[in-house]
Amino acid sequence: MLIGQPLLSDGEFDALQAVLQTRSNGTRRPRRPTSGEVCPAPTGVRSDWLEQYTLDCYRRATGKGAPATREDLLRDRVRVTVAKGRRGGGPERSRGPEASRLTFTIEGRAPQSG
């Protein structure tokens, strides 16, 4: 509920709203550009890489010769933890994460030797 006269007429308000809507982030200042290179690979490629890494580690840890399914991974509570990397990046980022930053664990059962 407004008390008193409005500060802007309907036309002025609509004009102001139109200007604000054309800005990508409303009244906020634009974000600072990033200093690193942008990875050219789509997210699907990176998630496929991580899924393949997880399946390979699971097969090695369990000694399974048969292909593992997502149900196997969920049942055994498989986790892959990614440690924080350095800021920025370079051309090597498009090859996928550094495997040294990844930790693979099976929480549901003890892995079989093999």
C-alpha cells in the first residue's frame, strides 16, 4: 500500500522497468571477467569422462570383469571426491580433471583384492 503520491508516473515507471529489463543482471554491476581460459568441452563430455573414470576404478577395486551398472555403484555407495584445484587454467583443462585430484572410495562394502 502506498501512502502519498507515487514518485513516478505510470509511464515513467514502465520506461524505467524497460531499461532495467534490458540489462542482464538488473541493477547489479556486471561480474568481473574470469582470468582463466574457458574449457571448450561441453558439460556432457566432462561428465562422461568422470563416469568412465569411476567405472574403471570400480572394476579395478572389485575385480569385476563384467560391466558395472549405476545400480552397482549406488548399492555399494561409490564416491569420487574432487579436490579443489588451482585458479585459472590452461589448455590442459580440456583433457579432463587431473586424476591426482580425485579420490575413489567404496563405502558399502570392502573392495575385493584383484
